[in-house]
Amino acid sequence: MSSALETKELEFARQVRRALDESAAGIPPATVDRLALARRTALARRKPEPVAAPVFVPAFAGMPAAGPVPGPQHRPSRLRRFALAWPLVALVVGLVAIGYWEDQQRTAELADIDAAMLSDDLPLNAYLDHGFNAYLSRAR
């Protein structure tokens, strides 16, 4: 489908170019001369293009950059190392805390179910009977 879309776009571009070429033939010569003068003036005033564009070289945090680095060479301080590692430590602590909280919630739910079963008037064997479970599901 993208090739059909590209074909339609190319056909539209050809039609626009053809229409512009046909209408450009009807422009008076004085207007053509003024447009040419304006174009030359704009080209003369344009800013020169930069000779060299800056290049972005990605580097990983904590990794030395490729090539020589100006200035004194020294190892990163302990505080800087901690600043790089604390997000990972916070993530691990958060995951452990969430796991502990979910385990506590599950334990509390199971304790509530056990307490309800033990305080009920029915014997525990009634809950093991499949017919009784069917009776309970129909009663609701």
C-alpha cells in the first residue's frame, strides 16, 4: 500500500510542477527581471554555511570518553560513584518492598479465610465435599 501512496504522491508532484511551469510562462518580463534580482540579492546576503558541523558521540555514564581528555587524570570519587549507582539501589529496594507488602497482604487474606472457616458452625469436612461446593454456588 505504501508503494501505491508513493505513486500517487509522485503523480501529484508532477501535476503541480506542470501547472507551475505553464503559469510561469505567462509572467511579464519585468516581473521576471525583478524576481531574478531579488533572488540574486537574497543569495548574496545569505549566511555562509558552517565548515564543520559538531558531531555528537554518545558515551555511557561512568565510562571514559574515547580519545585523549584534556586536564588532570584522576579516578572518580566515591560520592560520584554513589550518585551513579543510587537509582539502581532504589529500584531494587522498591521491588523488595513491593514483594514484601504483597506477601503480607496475601497472608492476611488467608488468615481471614481460615478464621472464617474455623469460626463457622459447619465442620471442616463439609468444605471438602464437592456436592456442598455445588450447593453453595447455586445458593448464591
